Amino acid sequence: MLKEPIVSIDLRKCQVAIVYTDIDVQAAIDAIAEPRRREILHLVRDHELASGRIAAHFDVTRQAVSQHLRILHDAGLVSERRDGTRRIYRARPEGLAELRAFLDEFWSERLEALRREVETEHRRRIDDGDRKQ
């Protein structure tokens, strides 16, 4: 079961801040926040790739790519298997399941609440404008 996120809405600045309290969801959010890690997920989405082949796609050291792969693995977003000394990676779509469930819930329920709040604020401003005239 998903835990409730902490949502902060400031209508004056039209900003929404979300801090999710489920550690697995937070790990997935943190992992995919970095552009190289998202690119790695794209590379291994449909087929396995060795870490060296993944590293060849980037202009950073193999060690840096290995760190990105470790973060993705620890977040449950990629699987790793060994073939001799090689490490082979593949995306784990199920690793994104909790994050997707959170986002689906957020967009359906939270945005509806935000829409109601914005409409209420809009009506209040219209009413205030009518009173000023």
C-alpha cells in the first residue's frame, strides 16, 4: 500500500512541492532525476547490455557509469547478471511500478483537488473584483 505524500501547494506562486515518504518510490525518483541515468534506462530498455557497451555511449569515465548503474540497480530499476567478468544490465519495468502507481494516484486525485482549489480561488478573485466596481 502506498503511503500518503506530503504535498505543499502555494497558489500565489503556482508551485507544487512533493516529498514522497515511501523509500522505494523516493529511490526511483532520485535515480531517474539524473539525465545520464534516464539515458541508461533507455539503452537497456529492450535488451541487455554489458557495462562497457553502456559506458561507450557517454563522455564520462567507466567508473562514473558504474556508479550510475549501481544507483539504478539499488533503486530496483535495472537487473544485473554476471557473465564471467562482465556485468550485463537490463531495465526492470516492474521497478517503476510503485512510482507509476504513485504518479497515477497523484495525477488523478491530487490534480482534481488542485483544480478545485484553483477554481475556488478564481471565483473568489472574480467576486472580489465585482465588489470593487
